[in-house]
Amino acid sequence: MTRELRIVGAVPAEGIVRLGSVTELDTLEEVLHWGHAQQPPCDVIDVIVQDEFTHDVLVRAPAGYLCFDTT
């Protein structure tokens, strides 16, 4: 599976290194565990249903917002 981390906007270098680990997350459960382990915790702020199989999960992170595409 190919994973992509796209960064839009100005993110400090330490934020990019910290966010690099998100490409290793495979499930929504892993995203939730990762988010709660961050300091401060990253909260899911919305789930956008694209169709019956695909959802976008928006997470508020210290460096900005992350969008996880799930199928």
C-alpha cells in the first residue's frame, strides 16, 4: 500500500518529523490511539462520509489539521 503525506502551508521542521509517523497508521483505531498519545492530544473533529465505503477523518493536531482517507 502506498501512503502519502502532503504538507500544505508552513509547518516547522520538528512538526514534519513528528507527523511522519502518521504514514504508519493503518486503521482508524490506530489513528485514535496515536492522537490521544500526543501532547497535547489530537482530537477527531469531523468524519466526512464520501460514500458507503470511504470516509475522511479530520484530526486537529498541534501543527494544523490532518485528514485521513479511510476505505
